[in-house]
Amino acid sequence: MKKVVAVFLLLSAIVGAALIYLKLSRPAPHAADLLPESTLVFIDIPDFSKSRADFAKTELYALQQEPEVQAFLEKPLALLHETFSSAGGPRDADVVGNFILDGMQGEVFLALTHVTIFPFDMGLILGMDVRHKRIEAAAGLYQLESTLKRTYPHGSFEDKTYLGVKYSVWETQPGFPVCHAFFNSLAVFTLGEDTMRDAIACYTGQAPPDFKRLATSAKFQNAQQHASRDHEFLAYLNVEQMLSLVGPLLALAPQTSDLYQKLARIQTSAYSMTFVDRGVEDVGFVAFSKAVPKPEPPTQRKTLALTSPDTLLYSVGSIDFAAVYEQGMQSLSQSGMASPALAVDQFQQVLRNRGLHIREEVLQRLGPEVAVIAKWRTGAHVPDVALVSEVTDADKLRPALDGAMNALKESALGGDDKFPWDETESAGPKLRTVRIGDGLLAPTYATTDRFFILATTPDYARELLAQVAESKPTLAASAVYQQSMKRLPLNGSSYGYADLHGLFGPLYVLAKAGLSQLGENEFVDPRKLPQAETIARHLFPFVSATVSAPQQTTSTSFSPFGKSMVVVAGVGGGIWAANTFGPQWSQSAMPILPKKSSSTAAPSAPRESQKAGSQTPAAP
């Protein structure tokens, strides 16, 4: 009898273990199957553990692991940790953070399913697939609940069941219930019980008959099809749905009516990212509700003729100058700011007095191809930058353009008695330069039979003119440029190229000089800044292209750190440059400012030796 009981208990244990194993090993549902088609925002990482492994192969991760970088980040990270702890965060935040990261094994997502204004309510849902770590995750949630009960003794904590699925409700503050449940190995958290119950209904297959899932949405499927291959990250924005909430407010305000009209054309927008070839590939996608009458055609990149193999920045696309001018003037007039509106009126009045029709005589003869070109000569404090555009009917354009430039200078700076034109000739075309302040900025323009050139200095304008006249080798001859551009589509309406390795050197010198002036502080120690070579060896060019179609636009970029970080770095660099050079530029450009009172792993391209020629507007 005892043997029978023992065998029975053993079999029961085996069956029980098998049932538990089968329950724990069931695959988690996909996030898009739990969300409604009308979801406003959806942020998704399809496989978090894979993304972590792929990120460890990037140059960004390799840079982060450099001993010099680790030493430099030690002080600011310690300060951030202390600030977080002082604000009430746990002292063992690193341990908690690592526990959460290790628990994210599969899909991780965040979604905003709905927003209502009266009464205000929003549906937030967060999910993470813990896969085989469900027991550890459940234990962690139990421990977290115990901590919350001690911290918020008057809070409400209870377990409920809906459609056979158990979920917990934590309400530490009245009106803000946080719910969590397990859908197989998917840990789901929601703000509000209604959102949790909606998710449970989808999970159990008991949603209303008319319910449409995000996974079956044609708009969402279109965004997925245009995402980067094997994407690690996807952000989806249902612009059409969001505009139905805030559109009336934008449409009624004069300052935002133009913005509303532009947004009203957009159906959805998406951004995706993939870690590949030690870099980051980004793809941005915009779908329009109606076909665009005239999508931008593929650019022929004629302006490459003005570049040289050592060009560090080349951005080219198409611009309708006449349309941009009209929109800009209208926006400034409606901005509600007196100074810009007055400047616009003065400029247009001068044009009328001179009998100039800037739209027909100038702007319609510029473009459509326009490019920004830049290089940074060794030893120079600032880069050489130029805006270049192809032209039509150059003989008729030149006198009208000179008249428009005279009007612009008169409106912004003053007459020839204060700021005369410095006119010279270089390789045939006439150069017109106006010197502002101490010469840090000397705008210079010239027009050839093919191109209009507006450069920051006459030296650079002459260099570009010689480049075209003598048919010298262009950026297209650079092996690094050729290799980088192969990653992009061939039919792009715009392209961008930035040699981050070449741009980094002079920028880093200026950054180190600025930080050294600040001295050591509680946040950063300038003495521990990594060597330039340590960072530079992880850099290769940033490239991008945009392909336009009647009902959609797709932008692709590839870089060592990703487009988002490049944008953040660019904004940060712009702020830093404004703080560093702002006083000089303000002093130089003081005459054109409104008068007002104030109470206060790819190989780097071979680089030739470059001489830091003069950047002052000297005559040839």
C-alpha cells in the first residue's frame, strides 16, 4: 500500500511539474495583437536580448567601453546616481536596473491606446516578455508590492480576476491605479483597469466582434513593411488619429494653422533602427492620406562638381525657393513678433521701390537642386560653409539677383556708406562681399552660368569657383564617400554625407578649450577627457537619403551612433557654439540685429596636408 501511495505521489508530482512547465513555456502573445487599431503611439523592441547582443557589436558600445571614456563618465554617473537617490530613488538602483534588464528576454513595448479630454483619461500599456524568467519576475513583483505597501500604508492593493485571468491592482494614490498581469511569459502593466481588461479580452480571444487589432491595420502593416530590415526598434505614430484630438485647437490658432494643414496630410509616421556592420541604420517613414501632387524627383547631384575629395559635409536636395520664400514671409508676418514683421515689411518695401519682382526674376531661376558644402581647414577656428544652387538663365538672373541682394543688405545692415560691397573677380565671375564686424563673417556670393554660390568667406567662394572652372576631382573620387553611399538607395530625392572623423578633430579641440575654461566642477573633470584619437577611431561617415513617392516618404541613414544621437549631438553642439561664439557673432552682426533695450569601423579617407589660408575677406 505504501508503495502504491509513493508511486501515486510521484506520478502526481511529475504531472504537476509537466503542467507548470507547459504553462510557463507557452509563447507570449505579440504586442500588436493586444492593441486596438486606433492606438496612438506604439514603441516596440521585438527581441530585447537580441538587441542587447547586437548593440554590443557597434562602435558606440566599443567607445563606451574605452577605459578613458569610462574614467571620464565615472564622475557624472556618480552624481546622477546620487541625485536619483536624493529624489527618493532606491540606493540599489543599479541592482534593480540590472535585474529589470536581465528580465527583458523577448519583446518589450510601450503603447498609448487612447486619450480622452473630458474627463481626462489615457490608456498606457507596458509589456515585457520574460520568457524562462517568469518565476524570477513574479518574485520580483511580489517583493516590489511588499515595498510599496510599507511606503504607502494607506494605498490600496488587491488581486482580481477577469475572463479567467488574474491581475493585481496597485493604487498608491487615489485615481492612479496601476495594474499588472502575466499573459503566459508576457508581463503586462497598465494605467487603469479598463486598459487592463481590454488587453485581457484580446489575450483570451473574447474581444467584441467589431474590435480590430493593430496587427491587422493596413496603416501599421505599411509602416512595418518600410521599417529597416530585422529592426531592433520600431516607433509608430498614428498621426491621423492624434490629429482628431488636437487638430481643432491647432486649426483655430493663426500661429499654428499652417502646421495643422501640413499635419493633416500625414496619415502615419514611423521610425525604426537596426544595429548592423558596427553601426546603426535608421529608417524614417511618413505615409500621406492623399497623394502629393508633385513628389520630389530624384536628385542628379550636379552640385557635386563644387566639392573636393576633402569636403567634410555635403547635403543636397531640391527646394522651391519661391514657395519657401512665400511661406517664410507669411510665417514671419503672422508670428506676432514686431521686429521680424517690421524687417519683412522693410525688405518688401525696398523691393517695390526698386521695381523688383523677386519671385519671378530671382527665386524661380534658382534651383531646384540646392546643396550645403563645408570643409574645415587645419588651424581654422570655424569651418568654411557654402550654399550652392543650380541656376537657369544666368544672364537675366545676375542683375536681378544683385538688386535683391542690395535690397536685403540695405534692409538688414544699411546703405553703401556704412556697408559697401567689396567687388572682385575670380576665375571669371564677379564676387560681391559684405564685411560684417571684425570679419568673422564675410558673406560672399557669385553666379556662374550653372551655379549660384553663397559662401561664408570670399576665400571659400574663390575656391569653389576654381573647383568648377578647372574641373578638379570631386568628393565622388573619395573611396570613403563611394563606400559609404553604397548603403543608400539610388533614387533619392536628397542625400547627406558628413565625414564625422574629419569634423570631429577641430570640433573636439574647441570643446576641450571651452571645458578647460570652466575648470573642474562637481559634474565633469576636463582633465579626464579622452584623447581625440580614442574617440576618432570609432568614427566613420554619416550618410542619409530620402526617397519621395506620391503617398509616402522614406528616409534612410547609416552612422556609427545612430541618427537620433547625431541629432542630439548636433543640437547640443549648436547650443555650445552659440554660447562659445555667440558674443563674437553678436558683436559682429550687431548692425543687423533689431535695436531694443535690455535690463541685462570604416577606414578613414586619406587626408592631404591642408594649409590654413586666410579666412578674412582680403582682395585676391
